[in-house]
Amino acid sequence: MAGSGEDWMGDALDIAGAGCGLWVPSVDYVAAWRGAREAADRLNRALLGAGFELSEVRAVASTNEGGRGVIRMAGWPDAVERLAVLLEAVTSGDDGGAA
């Protein structure tokens, strides 16, 4: 989350995709990153509310080479396994899954 001080998983303005070498001048990468950052912050708050530490698993805002906002999940395998168990429990309910 903004200003959390936990930048060990690349919390900085990460706007380079894996194969990206050049930015397209007419693409507003920063606006897309800001939108992604808002969504990542919301997901990180939900992770905290579910008992996870952001040093274990967190959402990280980025953009792809086309300028679209992207959220990447980064974390330790055991924390991601716990998150998967939690999500599986939620989606196996009577309502058929999350909205």
C-alpha cells in the first residue's frame, strides 16, 4: 500500500514488462499504473484483513508494454498456498463463487 515501506517485492513504479524495452510516447503508462495501484492497494487491504502479512504475499501494481494496468501477485509459496485454500473455501460455497 502506498508508503508502507515494504518495497521488497518491487513496490516502486514498475512499468516495464518482461520483454519491454521501449515506451511508446503516446501511451499514458502512469495513469494506467495509478489505476492498477488503487486496485492493488484494495487487494492488499483485503489480504491484511484476512490475516496475511504483506511481507508474505502482496499485490504489486505495474503496466504492460501496451500501457494497460496490471496487478501482479508476489509472495512466498506457503503464503500463496494458504491464500489458495482460503479462495477455494470461499468459491466452494453455495453461491457458486465470488462475484
